[in-house]
Amino acid sequence: MPAEVAQDADRACAYGMKLNWDINDPQMPQEPAHFDHFREWPDGYVRYIYNREEKKAQRHLSGWAMRNTNNHNGHILKKSCLGVVVCVCACALPDGSSLQLRPAICDKARLKQQKKACPNCHSALELIPCRGHSGYPVTNFWRLDGNAIFFQAKGVHDHARPESKSETEARRSALKRQMTSFYQPQKKRMRELKAGANQDSSEYFNSTSFLENPELFDVITDTSCLIPGQPCTSFPNSDAYKATCDLAVFQGDMVPPFQKYPNPKTYWPRPPCSYELTGPGYTNASPYPTLCKDSTSVPKDPDWVHLNALQYNGNSYSSYERNFDFTSKQCSWKSALGKPSLGERTDHGQLQAMATPPCQNPEFPCRYLATPSAGGPALQTVITTTTKVSYQAYPCPALKHGDGGQEANSLSPRSYAADDALMSVCAEALGPPAAVTRAPSPAGKIPLKAPGDCWAIRSTLAFPQEAAPSRPEGADAWDVCLYGLGSAISYVDRAGPLFSYDSEDF
DNA sequence: TCTTGCGGGCTAC
DNA sequence: GTAGCCCGCAAGA
């Protein structure tokens, strides 16, 4: 209510509202004595007069997603509101707010956007069109006249505010910076490692090549890794997966992009760190904690992954350690997830999902039934500053990416069928606590089997106390998954060499 | 790749 | 004539 009052007062104080003019008037007010300060969220039938030096006005910016509309008048720029993109399930974000994405302005990009999944619950996204102007989209008019820029809005937005453009830009630029700051040191480190001790060729993967080929990220971006804590996490597509870590920023202008993320323990990409499985009855039993190198989840689409990057950008490696809650359950979840980025997602996707309607989580049952607490040892992540890091592939994404991962992009609720199948298969295979721990490949770089990796990961983490079995056993397990998954995608060639990364001190 | 601005063309009122 | 909308194009980030 106070906000409305303030808004009304703001309108009343608007200089443009005090003058009597219309954007279509042949003669606009000349030499305005005052100018209005730029309004990012004009709403209602308002008129403002900006100084022509106002940069934002010059660019015809608006918090609303406005697209250009041809009004066949070269002097007046007309824009119509596109509305807001929301989750069809109207799921709630961790902070209780709802998802409100900014519709892409370009038709093509918008269509693509709508094919993506809700980053929160993986349901479909829906574009809520603006109908605030007599059933038509709210329209904004811009007109440059003299030393002023005249702005007139017609209609009252009947939808939530989408993420503002400034937020989007800030997020993207931050992500870009983050990517740069993160990968350069990584690449350097990898070179050093390669040039340095060859103590255990099987202990690390050729991260350099990976880092030098960011396009490969997409291969792993989409994961449905089966691991304790998130045994059957089913991210139908990379987009959804990417998006999961970026929930808060989607909340429109309510919170600054860089401050939105509620959980400081969420980072992505993250610096190399140690993950050791600990907990009741289990303490670092596995010499090869299976992890998914979070960098493997680096998405190429800044729209879907940014938050963690932003935080990371601001906190750097040390902050990661500093903020990590070693004892929190979420941390356990992360470790259980094995995959850092995945864990992050778990924080905000999986965990938050607990508080969201079931409809938002098609994979919900599977995800939670197989948590460590459900029978397996409770998992807890212990992060140390100098650590052994086991980065092993999480090729599950290959299930969808193997033969054209992009196909998985078009996620719809129905898309979960395949994932469900996968889950059931792997869950079944996991039945007995068979030790299917993935032993390090004798040859060094672990030849990962694509789908099987899901199984391997799960096994490793679920029964870490078990002695690492022979490779063949693991292979059998993999095969189980392979069956369940149908055709095994040649993920080995792609992910294996890239992620067999182990026992590395940082 | 996406945004933005421009303009042609169509349809409805 | 006005308004809404679709489409394509080009420039720029």
C-alpha cells in the first residue's frame, strides 16, 4: 500500500504529468523547465518528460519487456509490453516469491526461451501476455522533441514485473567476468599440473582441453546423475539445469542481482576443493569421492546460469571456503550430489522443492527416497583448503546430450518420462548395496561409460565404505544403467578424458 | 546470439 | 484513419 501511495505521489510529482500534452500532439511542450527523473517501471497512463541527455531515455529503456511496435510514425517510437514469463506451476522460490522471467524481446529468442524449463521446478514456462491496455499490451511511446524526450505510457500492466533489463545485463556481464577470472587460473593450474609431477596420471583429467573448449560444458551441463542425496535427480535438459542455480535473480527487480541469492553457500563455478564424505558410520571411506566438477556444468547461456557465478565473482575462492557450511544439511546434500554445481542446484532446486508443490518436481520421489538418511550413510561434505579432489565425470547428461543434447532443451513436463525411466532403472540396480564403486582406472583416466556413470556415482557415494570393486563389476552396473537408458551414448570419449580428475591438491 | 529500431504489409474496427 | 500485429532487415552490443 505504501508503495502505491508513493507511486501515485511520484506520478503526481512528475513534471510531464503537470503539462497537458499527448505524444501524438503535433506540437509538444517547448523548452520544458524541468525534467523528470528516469522511471524504469512506468505503469499506468503516465507521461514523463526526460532530458534528452538522459542516457536511459535515449535508449528507450524500460524495466518492462517492451518490444518495438511499428506505428508507421517515424517520429514516435512505440513499444508494446510482452508481459512476463512465469512457471506454469507458479512454484515458489526459496524466498517465497515467484518466478518472473523477462521475456526475450526477439520473437525467435522468446520462443526459444519458452521451451526452457522453470529453473525452480523444471516445469514448463509460460508467457503471460500483457493485457493492461483494453485487452491489449500496454504501450509506451517515445518521442524526441527539442531538448526533451517525451514518454507516454498507456495501460496498466496486469502482470508481475519481469527481471529488469539492467539486472539481466548486470548478470550477464558479471557472469562473463566471472568466467574469465575463473578459467584463466584454472587453465594455468592445469598446465602446471601437466608439466609438473606425473605422480599419478590417473588422478587428473585433461582439464585444460576442457577448459579450452567451453562448448564442451554443455555436454555435461545437463545431468541426471544418480547419486546419494540426489540419486535420481532428473534435470530434463540443460536449460533447466542451468537455470536451477539462478532462481533468485529471476525475481524481477525485487532484489539486486548480486545480492539476491539467499544462500551464501552456493557457488558456481567453484574453485577446486576437497570433498570428503563423512557422516555417521562413514568417514571419508571412499578414496575416490566421486564428484562432478562444477565447471562441467558451466552453461553457455548466461540467462540460466549466473547467480552462482555472480557470487563467485564477488567472493572468490577463499570466500567459497569461508562461507561453506561444513555441517549444514545442505552441505551434505551437496556432497551427496557430488557435483558441486549440482549441489548448488540442489540447494535451491531440490531443497526448495521440498517447500514447493509436488507438481514442480516430477523427479521428487526419486530424489528424496534415496537420500543418505534413508538408509545409506549420511553424507556430509567436508571442504578443506588443501585437498584431494576427485573430479570424475558425470556423464549422465550424455543421456540427453549424447546425440544432440540440444534436443533436450525443449523441456516439457512430459519430458520427464525418460528421466523417470532412468531413475527407476538405476534405483532398481541399486537395490543391494553392491559395491560398484568406481575404482580409478588402471589406465589413469577413467573410461567412463556414459549412462553408467550415473550408477557408478551413486554407488560410490551410497556405499563408500565398500571397497572399491574391480572395474568389471562397475562395468556391470553400468550396463544395468545402459539397459535402462537404452542406447548408450558415446560419452566416454567426450566426458571420460575430461573428468577423470583425481587427487589433486589445491 | 540477442537487442533495437525501422519499415512494409495485413487485418480489424 | 487508427491501432495492433507479423515479418524481415540492418546495425550494434
